[in-house]
Amino acid sequence: MAVMAAVDVDVDGPAAVRERLEAFASEVLSEAVNRPVQLLNGGLYLRGLIEQGARKSLEPMVARLGGEADYESLQNFLAVSPWDPASVVRASAERVAPEIEVEAWVLDDTGFPKDGKRSPGVKRQYSGTLGKIGNCQIGVSVHAVGAKGTVPLGWALYLPQEWCEDPERRAGAKIPEHVTFKTKPELGVELVERAAGWGIPAAPLLGDCAYGENTDLRRRLHAADSEYVLSVSPQVAVFEAETSFEVPERKGKTGRPRTRPQPDRAPESIGALIERIGPSQAQTVAFRDGPNGEPVSSRFVFARVSASHEWQKRSSPPPEEWLIAEWPEGAEGPTDYWLSNLPADTEPERLARLARLRWKIELDYRQLKGELGLDHYEGRSWLGWHHHTALVSAAHGFLTLERLDPKARRPA
């Protein structure tokens, strides 16, 4: 079997790699599939994703696999057979995550450019992948990132409102009846909550402003004791640490007793708060190692704050959390802001490192798409999209394990 050149592994030769892939395929597929033909097709699909070839859609993969693969059987396995894709992602993640020294989980979304309008969820919509509005699907995903690699933890296809309300399009894409409209943050937090019950290391969740500014997402994470370091914009309002919350006395002897604590000052935007704190309070903090091992650093301001969203409805003061602002030397103002519910005694170096770690997700998407064909699925099946992304995740996991194998021989 020809392993991708980009993976840069050659352990014992093609035969040994193929044997390990077959064993890995059996391990990650065994809980999801219950028939020998399904296990065979799953292993063949993983081979097709990993073997060299520019296109990782079904037809060219079957051609490369030769007589071993039957197109109709593989098509049925991918788009019709009712096996659970989450089981495959879970098995792969539980096998790989302990090997990569997990530092964080990252929540993000990516675009899948598409022609036509029959693929599930496709429409003209903004995609960060495209950098513009284009005809595409949007997939939400969660990944564990670590010092030695990454591993996907789940995928969800975003279904726009007009798709949810169109019975004909839903039927054509075989979208289950129970699937209803959910925002990207709703899909994302459900993926996080699902993976939190797996046998993988827990870690703080990272995400961009689209997720960090969703107060329901932060509330659900905090209620589940899940840590996060999430990007926010400078317009988000907070209470400074010195704010006092007290329940006011009732008005008169017959008035209803007050139960909700009131702040002694108004909230302010985090941009205004950091500007008031000023650059003199910024600390120079090393947040990662450079390519030659030298520390990479920047200046950060750290402050304790409380989020102000819907404080009027709370029966207790809002919890304190970290506000992190990067204010590089010589810059007129901060360039990025984050909110984090990590403990109050968390070291600045860890806060800064986590805040600046989200970039690893882009490397993940690049390998998943550029090498493993994440965005090459050409079917029009809701289930097929989730099956394809699960199998791409498993292929990614196998290659990560191959790269970490201490016996691996590197080309001279």
C-alpha cells in the first residue's frame, strides 16, 4: 500500500503498514458495524482515503482499489447503511488522544464548496474557508490538539433554516425527521458535550468569536464544569472585578422582598476596560516555542471580570472569569481578546498559551482536506456526509499513530 508522501512514514514497508491499517480499521469500526461486508468496506474506504491520489471521492477511489472494491457495495455502505459515525470517531479519538499529549479542544467550522443545490445544507452563505459568500456546505467540528498532533472529536453538518422547512429537499437528501434547525454554536456545544463522556483527556475548549460570544454556549460549558478560553470582540460588556453585587432592601414595609443582587456600577465594554487599565499593566509572556526552540512571546493584559449578559435574571452574582487581551509592543491598542473560566490562580503563561493555540485547527483542516479528501464527498446523502467525515477522521487518526511510531524510518 502506498502511504501518502506528506505523512512521511515508512515503518516496515507497505505490507506491514497495510496489516496495521487493517487492524486499526477493525478496531475503530467494530462497534459501529455488525456485518463482515461492512467491516470489509470500511477498511477499503480507509485505504482509499490514505493511498495516493488527487481525488478522494468514491469513483476514483474504487478505480485505484482495483478489483478488491465493488462500487455499489461501497456506495451503499457510505450513503445508506445505518451505522453510527460517532462510534467510529469515538473509537479513533480514544485510540489516538492519549498519544498526542492533549492541551486543548478546539471548536470551529469549515466550508465545503459545492455546485448545485441538492447536497444537504448547501446554499450561498459566508464561509471563512472561502473568505467570502459562496455556494457551500458548512461543517462544525471539534478537535483535540496536543504537543504531538491533533485528532477530530466530532462533526455536524449545519442545516440552514430554509432547508429545515423544505420537505422536498429534506426527502431528497434523506435528512432524518428528528433533525431540526440549530445554530453553529448549538451544534458545536452538543459535539463538545458528547465527547466529554468519552475516554479521552479533558482540556479547555478554544473557539473564535462566533462561539466565544455565544452566551448560551459559555453558560452550558460553565454549568458542566468544562473549561474554556474563547475569543470575543472588544464590544462585549463585562463588570470589572471590583463590582459589588448586593440584594437591595425592599421598598416600604409592604413591598415584595428583593431577591436578585444588583451591581454597584454599570457594565462596560472589554475594549474600554482594557484601555482604562492601560498598556503599562501588560506583561511579556512566552506563549509557545518557535521552530528553533526559542520562546515566542507577546504582551498581554490579564484582568478578572464578570460577564454582564442577562445579569438581571440571575439569583446570584455572575461568576468571575479571566479577561485576556493581547497588546503587542508598539501597538496602539490590543489586537485580540478572550474570556476564560480557568481558575483564578492559573499562571499567565498557560492563559496566553491556550489563547494563542487555536491556530492548530487550521493545520488540521489543511491535512484533512488536502491529503485525505474531507471536502471530496460528492454524494447527496445526509448520512453519507457524516459517514465520510467519520472515516476521514479515522484515516487521520491512523496516520497520526504511524507518524508517532518510534520505529518509523524517515527518508534521508
